[in-house]
Amino acid sequence: MAKLLIVEDDIHTSHVLQDWLKHQNYQIEATSDGLEASHFLSCYAYDLIILDWELPGRTGIEVLRTFRQKGGTTPVLFLTAATTTDAKEQGLDTGADDYLAKPVDLRELSARVRALLRRSHATIANEIRHGNLVLDQAKRSISLDGQALTLSPTEFAVLEYFMLHPNQLISNEVLLDSVWKADAPGTNASVRALLLRLRKKIDQAGQPGKIESVYGMGYRFISETTA
């Protein structure tokens, strides 16, 4: 289930978008404030961001610029009443992946969301590299300092998820929803046990751990590349 963040300050519009997308089985979080949106993006992982242009606290452009400067790669769909070419150009040049003018046609929104999610999955590079840790998605292999590691399928899936969302806080619930199979559901204890095994395989003596625990909130993969 893809997890989407909706950042929209018009409460009615936000509720309409949330209800529509929840109906299509997306997991939704929402905020109406630009500063809070930046906080969410620094702490949590999303598969797609739907971002309004005009926001209190911090504009959509500022939210996007900060997110991209910190290494965020999640696809962003801009929503705005501005229809000028200059506005579109500014949004796309700042790092937006697509643009939808208000008032929003909900069927078009769904089509664009599906397209962005497909595109993000299709264009992910086969090789994800963070420091001396390299994961090859095509070969389903991972190496540390050039030495192959042996991981279980679930260990590989968890590490892949972390490496695709570096430096973002990821809760147990997100890991369980995103990695564990529906026919073999995990538990919080399953997550803790798996991460204990995974850390033993990817951490090196005398060096900081690659996955840190954030008490009461979840875990964060520390990237040497994008930190």
C-alpha cells in the first residue's frame, strides 16, 4: 500500500482529496502547514507527496526546495491555482515531478498519482549506494566493502526500504505495512528481532551503526551519502 502525504491548506479540498485517495486504498497523512510538512518529510517516509503551492508557515516551493536539498527523492505532484508558464517552470525546476491545476479533477488526480508511482518504481537505479554499502535491485544482492552479504528475503526487503528512504524516521507500522507480506504478517517483536540480525550483518566494528533507533518512534537509516 503506497503511503501519500497531502499538503493542502484548504481544509475542504484536503478532505476531498483524502477521502478520494483513501477510497483507492492509499495510506494517507495530511497537513495544512508548510513548516509541519517539512517536519513530516524530515521524519517519515512517503511514496508520493501532493503539495499545494500556497501554504502558511512555508510555501510549497520552499518545502520542496528544502526537501530536495536534503536528498529527498520522493515524487512530488504540485497543486496550484497558478496556471502561468513561469509558475509551472518554477515548480518543475525546483524539483516537482508533475503539476495539476486547481480545481482538481479527481479522476485526473488518480491517473497522475498512478503514473508517478509507476515511474518512480520503474526509474529507480538498479544500484543503490550509501557509503560502502551497495544494494543491487536487479540482482537482489548486497555488498559491504565489496564483500557479498547473505540476507534473508525479508532482511533484504527491510534494508532496501531503508536505503530508498535515507535519513528518514520509519516506524514499525510503516515497515510492517511496506515489507511484511499480508499472508505472513509480522509484529513489533518481529521487527526488533530482524533489525538485530540485520545490524550484525551490516555494522562494522569501531564505526557508527547504519540503522539508529529513535526511542518510541522507530528507526532511521543513516546515509553517508545524503546526510
